[in-house]
Amino acid sequence: MTAQGPRRQVVVWRHDQVRVQHDVPGLGDLREDTKHGRLLGESYLRAQLGLSLMCLTLALLVAASYPVLAALVPAVRRASVAGVPVTLIVLGFAFYPVLLGIGWFYNRQARQLEARFTELVAPPDRSPGRSSDRSPGRSLDRSLDRPPDA
Amino acid sequence: MPDAAVGAIAFVTLLTIMMGARGIRVARTTDDFMVAARQVPPALNAAAISGEYLSAASFLGIAGLVVAQGLGGLWYSVGYTAGYLVLLLLVAAPLRRFGAYTIPDFAAGRLGSAGLRQAATVLVLVIGWFYLLPQMKGAGITLQWVLGTPYWVGVVTLGVVVSCNIAMGGMKGITIVQCFQYWLKLCAIGIPALVLLFAAGHSRALAPDHSPEFTSATTVSLPQATDFTLRRPAAVTVSGLLDQRQYRGQRVVLCACRHSAGAGTRISFGTGAPVPVSLAMAPSSVSSWDSPFLTSGTNGAHPVAATYGVIIATFFGAIGLPHILVRFYTNPDGEAARRTTLIVVALLSAFYLFPAILAMLARLYAPALYLSSDSDDVVLALPSLLLPGLPGSILAALVAAGAFAAFLSTSSGLLVSVAGALSHDLLHGGVAAFRWCAVLAGAVGVAVALLIERFSLALLVGWAFAIAASSFCPLMVLGIWWRRLTRLGAAAGLVVGGGCCLTAILSTMLGAAGGGWGAVLLGQPAIWTVPLAFTVMVVVSLFTQRTVPGNVGQVMMRMHLPEALSRQAYRVP
């Protein structure tokens, strides 16, 4: 390795590659319902649905496991901590922080998904002037910054 | 003691009417009436939603059920709270972004079908009225307990107050009223629970009593005919009908066996006598009060399956409650709808700590309360039983006021949505039609409520949840997340799911359920009607793919994209 010195890397900076990097589908695709726009929307929807279903599964697992546990292991329903039955602790108090925690986590993640998607399709620094040199179908429309009826 | 409670109830009612009356000046257009012009901040809105949601079942019903049937009754409070988490996860933000007033509006707007709107409207009426009944019953037994008036007086009073209030004020007034009523309810159940817990002596462990005894000489009055058993023989004094014999204050030794008492019988037990167990609450109260399973409405058959039935109904039912969804349109945007819902989960969690504490105290220190087969007045009766004298009276007045606040707020919300569905979707009328529909809907509620006195509050509300979970829940969830839903699929799911669930519940109410699996499947039908409704909707939709609405892609994106983005993308004003 040392004898040959550091390996040289050739970076090809082709014009179309540069374009591809910036050429993510944007709001125009969503509006005009192009193939890219539809794919983009569907992937966003799937991400939101996945998050919701993950949190829902977690909540259902936590809740649904207690009756099964109590039915299979009778000791659980007769147990008590400092004189208070475990069932009272679980059903009366312990579930609520879990539910709140799942809800808090979901809100944070859902907000982040929205922010990331907004950044993807309508980055704040992408000005209408810069996007005008690309094909009109997939560029950010200039008219966005104007009132809709203008 | 009744004076303080009467004063407190009158105060709450008057305050509600006055705050509602303020709404008259503010409410000008149909939009104001229906959703308070969408200008409500999250914290206020969350308290209003909770105030509307915490009904007679939460305030009186859960504690009553737990006292009578065991800790499994707490599944209702867990489920009522988790229902909001499920609502947050699946529908809160998209529904707000969709921007419609009611579930029928959503159904018609998403799937473009007038027929579906009519079907959904009918279901709103069914669920709304079903949910209204326990509120009316709660008012009936509260006034019965406070004033000694007949059951119908409380029912009619609540009906008149709420109908007139809604007809005059609309929802703008109601938002403020509902918010106030959440905090009133929290105080009215929290303060008595904590004071009584402290008074009962916090050093004594809250152990369940497997063989309860009377700790002091107690006279038990049985308002209805009741069958009960004793685990040990006991010497008692009886007036009234017992075991087909009429007594007039004679001393009798009752054997350790089954007895049946007529309505109005009074039995005096001495100190150390065993507490009789009412057969109406058997079997769970006999042996395992601390069992985590539910047996209400199923005659005690297959408790684990019945418990899952309640879990499914309550977890998925909140999505389909018509009076709750309309509240989400009062949020300014989808993000605010999410924040509001999370605050609601927190507010509900705080509230539901206290029915459990009260039920525990009642079970430990007031065994006479769970003899009567109607245990829904436990929360009302407990303060004056545990704390004699003035402090007990004050707490009892507070509880009565909170209970009345619960009936007022929930039935207000229900009447707004029932009257809204009648006037907006069936009659296509304006504000005047809305006022008349409010009065009409209240009158129908009162009439039916007079017939359902014998059903437990928690059970009745649980059934309303089951119907909502097997009809509107699939419609909302699939409508929001599945673009291939068609109007025929949705209609078929609503009719089959809601119809099966309603039929099962009505057959249980009419006593046709019997025992065994039949009792479970008819008494807690959500366990099969919810999956059935989802399946029917999906299968029928897949067979009718030609009728998928053309604008579905855009509608889906508008529901799920943040407002700023969809405004840019679709130029929605």
C-alpha cells in the first residue's frame, strides 16, 4: 500500500449527474399527478401508515397481552404488591403512561416525516428562478409564490 | 345533605345554561353553530373534547361496575383512553385536513355518493341515541338518589335542559361549557377520592376482600327484587318480602344458601355478619373480585373472550363516535389536531385514576353498596357513607354536581351531532331546522331512556362503542388510508357491520342471548363484528374497483400532506 502511495480516485463530474441529484420530483409533479408525483406521494403515505401501524401494534400488544398472561398464569392475577392487587396497578395506573408515551413518540415521528417530505419536495432555498432552467413538468412552479388566482 | 347536593346540581345547570346563552350572541351562521368557526386553540379544545367524552359511564358507571363485578371493569377506563390513542394514530390529522363537518360529510366527500351519506346519517342517529340513553339514565338515578324523585324526573329534566340549551346556543357556547365541565368533573371525582382515601387511613393496605363482613350494624334496602346468597348463616332483622314470606321487623336466622328478596325489602345485619352476594353480579363477585376479566352483558360465560370484546370495542369505538369527530374540525390544522388528541389522552388518564380508587374504597369500606343489583350510584353514595356529617355532605354535593356536569356535557355533544345529522344531512335545513331537530332528538332520547333503567351505565356506553367500532371505524380508517375503497364497499361494510352489531346487542337487551358462546358473541359482539365490517368493506371494494372515485389521488394527498404543502400543491384556498 505505502509503496504505491495513496490510490488515486477519478471523479467524473458529468453534467447530467449533477442534474439528476437535484432533479427530485417536486410540487409540480404532485399537482399534475405525474408518474413521479404519484410514486412520491405513495411513498410518503406508506411511511406515515407504517409509523401509525407500528405504534398501533405496540399499543395493542401491550394491552392484549395482559388478559392472556393472566389467563395462562393464574399467579399473576392473585399477586399483589404491598397489599395492592397487581391487576389494579396494571389496569388502574400502569397502562396510562404507556399510552401517553406511544402517543408522544408518534406525534414527534409524524411531524418529522412531514418536515422531511416538505424539505424534499419544496426546499426553502429552491427559488423559482433557479428551477426554471429544468423541464417545466417537474420544476417548482413559479406561480406558487403568487396568489392562486393571479 | 340533599340541600347541598340540590344546590350544587342547580348551580352547575344554571352555569351551563348561562354560558350557553352567551353563545346566542356569538353564533350567527351555520358554520359558527356547527364547529365554532374553527378557532379553538389545542389546550382549550382538548379540555372541551375530554369534557364532552367523560360521560355518565365514566363518572358513575365504571366505579359501579368495578364494585359489582371486579377489577375487570377497569378495562372500560383503559379502553376509553386508548380509544383516543388509536384515534390519534389513525385519523386525527388526516380527518382535520379533509375538512368536513360530520362523518356523513366525510363519507360523501371522500367517496362521492349521496346514498352513502344517507346510510351514514342513519348510523349517526343510531349511535348518538344509543349513547344518549345512559346519560339520561344517569340523570335519572342521580336525582333519584339526591331528591328521592322518581326515575323519570331526572331523565326529563336533563332532556329539557340540554335540548333548550343547544337549540339556543349552538356549539360556540358549548365549547367553553365543555372545557369548564372537564375541570369540574376532574375536581368532583378527584377531590372526594383523595379525601376519602386519606380519611379511610392510608396505612391500611388496599387488599381485596374475599369474604367481606359488615364492620358495623347496617341496614340494607333493596330497591328491586334481588336474589342473593350468604356464605355463613346470619341473624338479621327483616321487613318486607323474603323467600316468599312477609316479615314486619322480625328477627330471622338466614341459612348459608340462596335467598330471594322482594322489591322494597329492608334487611338489618349486625356487626361481623357476612355481606350477602347478589346473584345479579355473580359469578365474578363470588370468588375472584380481583380477576382482570369482564363478565358484564355475557352472563359470566367465557370471560377472556368477553374481555377482548370490550378491548376491541373501546379501542376502535372512539374513532366512530359522531359527537367526538365533529370536535376535530374545531382545530386550526392537522398538527394542532394531533397535539389536541395527545393532550386529551393525558387529561383522560388523569381522570380515570379516580374511579378505580373510589371503587376500591367502596368495596373495602361500604359492602352494603354492592348488594343492590344496580350499583351505578356507588360514587354518589360513598362520600356520605364513609364520612358522616358535614364533610361527607359537601363531598356528596360535589360528586352530584360533577355527575350532572357529565350528563349535561356528553348529552349536549350528542344532541349537537344528532340534530346536526338530522337537519344538515337529512333535511338540508339551516339554523332554524337545527333548533327544531335538537328539541325533537332530545324528546326521542327521553322517551327511550325511560325503558332502559335496568342496564348498567358502563355496559350501555360500551355497546354504543361497539356499534361505532363495527361501522364508522372501518369507514374512517379505510377511507383515510386505502385509496381503493369504493362507495359500494363502504356501504356494504356499514350495513353488515353496524347491522350485525346492533342486532346482537338488541337481542341481548331483550334477553334472547342465553349462556355460553352465544352470550359472549351477542353480549360483546365487537369481537366478531369489527373484523367482519373491515372484511366486507375490503372484499366488496375489491370487486367494485371500477367505481373508485377519479380524484382519489388528490384527495388522499390533501388528507395527509401538511397544510402549507397541499395549499401550494393544490392551490386550496
